[in-house]
Amino acid sequence: PRFPFIASSQVVETRTEARLQARTSDLSREGCYLDMLNPLPTGTRLKISVMHQNQELDAVGRVVHSELNVGMGIQFEEIGQRAVIDSWLAELA
């Protein structure tokens, strides 16, 4: 399940190392949605860092949905701190 989750995020496109700022709007164990005006194209691989309540979650993922002026859906491929995301999701459940 996805839960509403507002947090600041930094995205790094892995091919070009371009850095973008975003904001999460929802979170699940499998991925998240990032609100941003200029989302990356579907299929783009990226690194994401999510900051919330003085904790940081680092993950690698892929864009699975992209809508200009709205945002992009990310599917996680690797999660660096599983305990961090588990604690966030437990609070949201």
C-alpha cells in the first residue's frame, strides 16, 4: 500500500549525474511519487535521497510513470536503509 508522505528529496539521474530537487507525495515499500515540474522520462534510472524527521533514506530506482508539470512515479530497485523506510511506513499505517 501507498501512504501520503510529504518529505524533501534529491534526485540524481545516474547517466548524467544531473541533480534535481523534488518532494514526495506518497511512499510505499516498493516506491514513491515525486512532485516536480520537469520530471525525468519513463525508464530513467536514478538515485534518490529522501529526508524526513532528521532521517535519510537512500535508494536506487527507475521512473515508471512521468507526467510533465505534475511529477513521476519511482519504483525502488535498491534501498540503502530498510529500517528507515520500515519505521516511516509503520508510523503511516
